Amino acid sequence: MADEGTATCIDILVAIILPPLGVFLKYGCGIEFWISLILTLFGYLPGIIYAVYAITK
């Protein structure tokens, strides 16, 4: 069984394709989601970097 802190390949793949969705599926509508959404709106790459970081931390 996986821990709460581990990320699966599916989680990371979703975070790369659509960063806010990946963060939303992990954290819900918390501050992490809004940060990811804002970074994705400013630029796709910063959104991906933050989403992968937030999911894997």
C-alpha cells in the first residue's frame, strides 16, 4: 500500500498534462490548487514544476 506522501505515476502524469487538476485531485480546493492555477495561467512550465513538486512532497 502507498503512503500519503508518495505519488504514483498517474498523479505525476496528470500534473504534467494539466497541473491544476493534478494538484486538485491530491489536495482539493486548498491553497496549493490556487497557487498551481495562478502559476499555470502565468506560464505552463511554472505550473508543471509547482504541481510536480506539490504532489511529490
